[in-house]
Amino acid sequence: MMLRGRGGEDGGCPRPRIDLIKPLSGPIEGGTLVTIEGSNLGIREEDVRGRIHIGEVPCELERYEISVRIECRTGPVRSEMSAPVKVGNEAGYTMSSVEFRYRDVQLEGLSPTMGPQSGGTKLSIIGKHLNVGTAAVAYLDDYECRINRTQASSSRLTCVTSAARSPEHIRVLTLRIDGANRTLACSTSGGSNATPGERLRGSSYGAAGTYHSRYETCSVYNYTVDPKIMQIKPLKSFLSGGRMMTVHGTNLDAIQQPEIEVYLNDERLNRSTCTVLNSNQMECPSPSVRDAWAMLQQQQSLLRNLTAGDYTPPRMLSGFVSADGRSVPIQQQPPPTASMPMLLPSQYSLTSTSGPLVTAAAPLSPFHPSEQQLQLLLQINFLMDSVLSVRNLPKHFQNLRSGIVYVADPVYQPFPNTVKMYKGDTLVIEGEHLNAASDETDVNVTIGMAQCNVTSLAPTQLVCTPPLEQPAPTDENGVPTVKELPLVVVRVGRSLRFPIGFIKYDLIKPYAFSHILSGIIVSGIFFVLCLLAILFIYRRKSTLAEREYKRIQIQMDTLESNVRMECKQAFAELQTDMTDLTADLESSGTPTLDLVNYVMKVFFPGVSDHPVLLANGAKLHGHHHHGHPHHGGHHGHPHQRTNYDQAMVLFEQLINNRVFLLLFIDTLEAQKTFTIRDKVNVASLLMIVLMNQMDYVTDILKSLLLRLIDKSVMTKHPQLMLRRTESVVEKMLTNYMALCMYDYLRNYAGNSLFLLYKAIKHQIEKGLVDAVTHDARYSLSEDRLLREQIMHSVVTLHIIQDDLDEKVQCKVLDCDTISQVKSKVLDALFKNTPFSLRPSVHDLDLEWRHGRGGHLVLRDEDVTTKSVHGWKRLNTLAHYGVKESAVMSLVARPHDGYNTPGRHIFPYCYYINNPPSSNHHLSTSTASPHGAGGPGSGGSSGTMGAAHQTDTLLAGSASHHHHHSHHVQQAAAAAAAAAAAAQQQSQVGVFHLVKPMDDRFSTLSSYDQHGSSSSAHGALYGGGPGSGSHHKAIPEIFLTRLLATKGTIQKFVDDLFATILTVNEALPPAVKWLYDLLDAAARHHGIHDPEVIHAWKSNGLPLRFWVNFIKNPDFIFDIYKTPSVDVCLSVIAQTFMDACSTTEYRLGKDSPSNKLLFAKDLPQYREMVSNFYADIAMMPQISDQEMRSAMQRLSIHQQQFDTLAALKELYIYVSKYRLQVR
């Protein structure tokens, strides 16, 4: 602006001339740097210093440019005012024609009041006179908020927040404009005395960003936890975009304007703005990629023209593309042809369009026939202020599915002749690709301004129900149409609009056939009268049947209600008990077996005393091996070796030769007398020998697997590979995966398996269990279901021991046998103590202490045992008359003549409250009540850290210092054999709850808790868990207990399957290595059938490894598995096998009950399996170096097994086939 000077003299140096003043306003506190430009402003600073005023307020000179520019800083005033600027020199003063305004800056509010911790939120500071002055700065407590002066107005300032150190409440907003300092502080109704800048103490933020405080607090702004994305759906869209996608997450409402972006090869194609619904949900329209698709089509057309000639285009890198509907990564592809589409290279720059709605009545452009199914897979990211984690979802949210598939736009065909006659019922609109990336909720059909309710959407047809009356003749916006008929418009998402044509209602009028209606009505009345007469007669005859039906219906409703209530009550009780168990596990850990016992159970199941166990080290639960001259293992002193031992060292060198080992395995498998048992034994012995060279084992296993794949692909059914153990490689793979998965089982997956076992055991033992037949009231197996209704009651026992500080309560049933009661009491006392460290029920007696009556020892059989028709009924608590709150105690059983011969007396101390001290280590045979070895000799913290209840429960005679083996199978065999011998002499059978109908149960004692294997009982009782030959048909009413049991433990089954089928950082690299090997072999052999690859992966790990451990949790835990629990685990294992199969099992009334139990859960489980395989495929590839390092970490067990003994066992096969081996 031009400002003229006033005043002065005519002669001499002219007065100053003022041309420009900026700014023209400032705060009343002063401090504003005012710039004055003009001429004649002096030739030195002294000419103008002290001669610059705003009204009467001096303006302190700051900078000076000779004659043309002055910068000065305003002084303070008491109130708002306006005054001209005066500048003087030697010639006089000049006053500006415009006035400088002093204004009182006021701070009134802040919007929004929350944002993410990473900052980047655009805030609006609300007040008055906020655009005065020259310099403005804002702070949220001590965090700067960067002000954008270009968007400032008198009532609003905008600033962008900086990142905070942590989520917190901001107490004070500080705004400084030149010399003015304004604060906006929060205030509480309670009158808190906290100072404005005081930081909140003693507070925390939850995972979702909610604030918790021990005292009342306030804030002007909140830094919340950064948003997290949990789920995006749907992940499929059409090219034009606009399909609404629902995004689930946390703290989404902290972002004011989130945006969704799609990327191709790290290049952003387009983005769109999302709408936040609440803190956990927002909606985002899919961005349009029409331009990228159009450019892709142009490239394909150009390349087809080029490939028609002699020109050969270069090979190009591409992203994700599929010509058959499946998205697969292509790293490098050959020159595109007419039948193979090419994705747009990343060096091209795509222009994103986000304009108005696109009206489309036909495809974007003609497609080549092979391109109709072309799909484009793009990466989704989000732009949320300065939050970096959501800008790269694959990096920060690895388990999140964030790839979106784009397909061709749907095409809705217009009506023929543009007008359709509507005669009632529904309206059908034809088209193509209608539901490829949309469903009924994405499509909106309007007739005029009325809705046509969409009822069905098929690939080529849309069906909707028009309004009853013809709508007004307009389009969907109410604009009248030219043909004076309502316009039918189809909108898909927010981007696509298809005008289909006009519709004209042509409904039949009521009066059109009035002359016919009278005859129809008369005939109808006559027909109705005849029908009523027939119905009346039929009704009389069907009255009894209807009453019977109602009676049955009432019974069914009552039965269903009872099952529901029983299931709910059982689930609540189980949850309470399992919560206590989980708390105990956190302190004591799961009773995991050490590596030696784990390996022996997997490698040599059922063998307890194998030569490969070191004589002075690894003993399987205390067993010594005899008859082998070498006990020092491979690492003994050289002078202790015989010539035979030296030969074994040379034999080991041959095995370490890759060529020899492969030929050796091939030679053995080529022999007809080399049985399946031999193959399994050779595979396990080889793993023992090579356990300290796991990288070498990996190489050998890879070669054997590739050979097996080569053979299987030549057969008619390649999907059967690895299904059965038909060669050495299958068992070798099982042993290999067992070694690799040990730490994973112990530290991660084992907890869910142990909780499932405990839940099943608890649920079964809560109801009746026949100690002889093992039939249980609560079971998952129809064959092991107790069919009889037996009256019983729950009895709470009070257990006292000499070294217990207080009584321990234990709930039992009055119809439990004494051995069952002792087992439950031991469970209550020892809880999660490893089974090998617990006393046997045969070494203890249950003593009933009933006040003045004295002490009574209770046993399964004694002189009071009753006989029924030649059968002895095992004694129960009800037999002895034990009532509620009875006092019991466990005492050591004396070695008298009454006890069955062969049963060991327990002569050692059991530690219940304090863990064993160092001198009671399980590696010595005298440390444990059951012998050497055991889970404590290996070393997980959860193995020996079980919490106990008192220092010593029982102490036996010190004279019995023989080794007491705790191995449950051999103890069971000894006890069962002794019982059978004793009963054979008396020729009297025993039973518990139900007397058998035949004589197959003639030899049996009591239920052997510490050693009766399911197979032994199956032999004695007429069949194992799968045998039901002695059962009569079970009434259907009892099958509801299967549902009740299943519903009670459903959560634990789901938790186990979810744990097994979840990919995380704890998953061993061997799993990724194996699945990548199978995928690469499938590609090498051109196998494109997904069911074959799925079957290979299922046979390789879930069916070969997990099913074995689900059925046999005692392979990894130091527990005892009763036959009743075993059948339930078998049903769950079968369900897991069905989930890994892609073949649908057709269910019917004759289907097995175990198939029907989990039928509705199988689709969910199958999806979990498929997602598990897909997630593993998405993991980064394991390099050879990483695999080698992982295997070297596993190769540390060479001191725990006798390698020389394993070599001698292997050499037996060399001797047997020495001619062929040569």
C-alpha cells in the first residue's frame, strides 16, 4: 500500500515516506516485529532510532536498511487500541494513513480433543484475534504443535501435533503470539489442585487406549494409543472401486480423516477417504483402479500385436496375477502372449482418479477371452495422521490379511427396447460378473425414487421385488423422465451406476375377469366344503396320533432342556476348576517329560529298556539295561573298547557318508524280508546315531523325500504319500519333526494339550466310571458310554495327613471303588505333580477316621465284599456307609499276607509341599519313589517345579531298598497278572457298577489306576475302547450325554486346534522348510491339484505328528492316561484328522456318533487348516544358512544316548543282508 507522509518543511532533506506496513495488528502485550518500507528513512540508524511510534507507544528499532526499510518491535499497551505509525528523521515526522491495531488475543477452545501417540493430528485452535502479530507457536504441555500461518484467521489457527512419548492426558494448551502468552487449562469439578503443567502420575492406559486413574483428572487433549488394524473385509472389489469395506481395529476414532490406499509393487495407485463409525470400526470405499486396468489392457493389446510379428519383448518383472481365478506370485515371467496377461510394470506412473460416480452400461473395454478371469492382487495400507505402522500392514501386522483382489466390473444389461412390462412377482435384471466382487448388500436398485428390494444376486441375474404400485415417473434423484415412466437404476457400491431402462406396470385389473370369478368362487366353495368334510373325518382318526406326537414332543423338549442345563452347569463347573488348574500351572508348570523319555516314547514306543540308553545317564524312568557289554556310550575311553566296538566306529564313518547311507537304505528296502517293523526300527536307530548331526539328517531326509515324491507322482493316487509308514523315510520324518517340535511343544503348544487332557479327565471323573469295563457316564465315545441309570451322590471327604497344616477337601462319588477314591485323593494332594513322582494306589491304604469308632482301612476287596450270583462286587464308599464330610487319610500299606503278591511296597518319602532338594535328583535310582530317570532328569522348569502340599506324606520301611520301577505299563502288567492269577484260583469274577452278562469277565481284580493299559484291560474285559461287542444297543436317550460332554469341553478343543493351527515366531523353521519342499516338488512335477498338495502337507505334519500327540499326551507329559480318557482323545484325534481332509463325509442316520458330534464344527476346523497352510506359505523363505543354524542348535544331545549300541543294533541288519549290502 502507498502511504503518503505529512508535515515537515519544504526545503532541506525530505521527510520519510511510508509505503508499506506489515503486519497491521499485534497483541496488546507487544513484541510484534513491524516492518516499515518506504524512502527517506534516514541514512543511518541514529536518524530514526527513538523516532518510531505507534500512536504514543514507542517501537524499538530491531533492524535497519538504509533509507528504505525499518523493522521495529512494538511495546505493550493496557487495552485494545488503534493508532497510526509515526516515523521521523532530521526533517520531521511522517504519519501513516492506515492504523496499527492492538488486539487482546483470546483462547477459547481446541478441536479435536484426541489423537494418536505418533502425532500428525491437525488441530484447530479457536479464539479471537488469533491472526495478529508475526510469530506464533503452540504447545500441548511440552509437545510442540506446528502452526500453519497460511490457514490462520481471526477466530481459528491450525496446527499439527508432534509425537508423544507415551499415551497421556494434556493438561495445558499454551499459545504464544509475539509477546502474548495465552493458556487453555483444564478444570475438574472436584477442584483438583494439580498445577497446569503437572504430569499425571499413578495412571495407565489399557491396550485399547482407555485411561484409568486413581483420582479425578481432566485434559484439554488426549494422546491415545496408536490405532491398530485387526481385520479388513471384504477383500475383493471391482475395478471402479466404491465397494464398502469394513475395517475392525482399536482406537480408530482417534483419527479424524483416515484414508485407505492400494499399492502395486510399492507404488500407490489410488486412495479413498474412510468414515469412522466408532473406536473399533470404520468403513472405507475401495479405491478405483480403472486407470491401471485400462493401461494394462493397452499393454496387452500392444504386446499381442508385437508378438504377432518377429519382435520378442524382453522379460519383465511383475506383481501378482492370475489367469484362472487364483492369485499366485510371479517373480519373473516370459514374454506376454495373447493367452497370458501381463501386469503393469512398476516403472509406469499411474494416475489415480477419484471423481464423480461412473455411469457404466458396458465393460470398460473389450476383453480378450482369456482375460475375463484376470485378477489383480494389490496391497492395502492406511494413512492415519503420522502413524507409521498402518502404512505398511504386511510388516507390522503379519497375521492380518491385507491383500485385496480386483476383478472386472459387473455389467448390467439394459432392458430390450428400453421399456419393460412388469406383470407382478419379481423383477429380473440380466448381466455378467454380477457377484464376482459384490453381494446383495452392495447393490441398490431403485424404480423411480422407490426401492426394489434385492432378494438374489447370481453371476448373471439380479432378482428384486418392486413396490406394489408403479412409482412416480422420475429417476432416483426425483428428476422427471422424458418417457413419463419410472427409471430403473442399479447402483453398485459408490462408484457404479447402471441405468437399466424404464418399467411399466401391467397388472391384471380386478374387473377384467369378473364374469369368470363368480363360477370360480362357487366351485371353490363346493371344493372347500368337501375338503372340510374329509378333514373332519381324518381329524377324528388322527386325534390319538396327534396326542401321542405332542407327548413325544414334550418329552423331546424336556430332554433338550435337561441336556442344555446339564451342559451349562457342567461347563460352569469345569471352567471354575480349570481356572484353578491354570493358576496352579502358572506356578508349577506342566509336567513335561525330559528329552530322553520323550525321544524314547516317540522313537521306540512301548520299549522301556532299550540298549541305546546310557548305563550311567539316561534311563527311561529308572530301568537298567543288561546284557550289553558297552555302557559307556560312544564316548568311553579307547582302551575300554573291543575290536567289535572299533568296527562300529568305522561303521559310523560309513553312515556319515551320504552316498553310502542312501544306498544302504535303498538296499535294505529292496529286501522282501525287510518288514515294516524293521523299517521303523532302522529309521529310529539312524536318528539316534545322527542326532548330533541334524544338518546332515536334514540333507538325507530331503533326498529321501524327493525320491519318495518321484515315486508317488507316478502312481494313480499321489495324495496317499506319507499317509502310511511304508518305508524308512516316513518314520524318519516323524522322528525328525519330533526332535524339531520338542521345544515348541514344551514352551508353547503343550499347555493347550495338557489343559484339554485335564478337562476331559475332570469331566469324566465327575460322573460315574465303571472300574472294570471303563464305561463312563460322561464320554465322547458311544462304545464307552455307561448306559445304565445308577443312583449316586457326591461326597466331600476331608483328607488329613500327619504333615499337612490343614485339611484338604476332595469330592468323590459314593459309588466309587476304594482305588478310585484313592486316585482322586492323590489327584487332590499332588495336583500337577509328575505322575512318576506320585505314589501308587497299591502302596497306600485309605484309612477312615471316624472319631470314637477308631480307624478303619478301606479296600476294594476284603472279608465284607458281597457276591451276586457268583460275582464279587468291588467295595465302594456306599458299601462302607461313608457319608458327607468323612475324614480320611492315606497311609502306607503294610507288607502282610493279605496284599496281592508282586505289588511293591512304597519305601520312600513323597515330597508334596517343597520341591525335591538337589540330593533327590531324578537321575539316581534312589531319589524317586519310582526309580531313576523320569521327567526331572532332563530339564524344563515346568517338569520338576510342581507345587506340593506338605514336606512328606508317607515314609515306608527303610529295609526295602530294592529299586522300585515306576514305569506304568510294566506295573500294570504285573498287577493285572497277579490279580488274574489270584482270581483264577477262586474262579470268582468281579464287577463294579454293572454285572456282565457273559463269562468273559471272569478274571479281574480291582481297577488298576497305576498301570492298567487300555490294551491289557481290553484283553481282560472283552475288547478295547473300540470294541463294543459285549454292549447291548444303547437307547438314544443316553446319547445326549455325548453332546453334554462335547459341549462342556468344546472350548478346550477349540483352543488346542487354534494353538496348533496358528503361525507365530515360535513355530520351528523345520515346518516352513518341509512345506516349501513339498510346494517346490509339486511345481517341479507340474502338480496343480490343490487337494494333492493339501494332502501331502496334512500327512507330513498334522496327521503324522499332531494326531499322535493328541491321542497320546503321555508322549510329552508325565501323566497317566486312563482308558476312559483314551477313547475321548481318540474321538478328538479323529476329528482333527477329518479337519485335515478335503473330502466331505456324507452324514446320515447310520453315521458313527463321533462323526456326528463335531459335524457342524468341521467346516470351521477345515478353514483353520487351510489358513494355516496359507500362512506358512506367506512366511519368508528359510535360507540354507538359517536352516543349518537351527539344526546345529538341535545337535546337542550326543551325550544322552549310547550311539555305539545303536550302531550295533543297525549292524544286525548289515549282517542279515551282508551279501546284498556288499
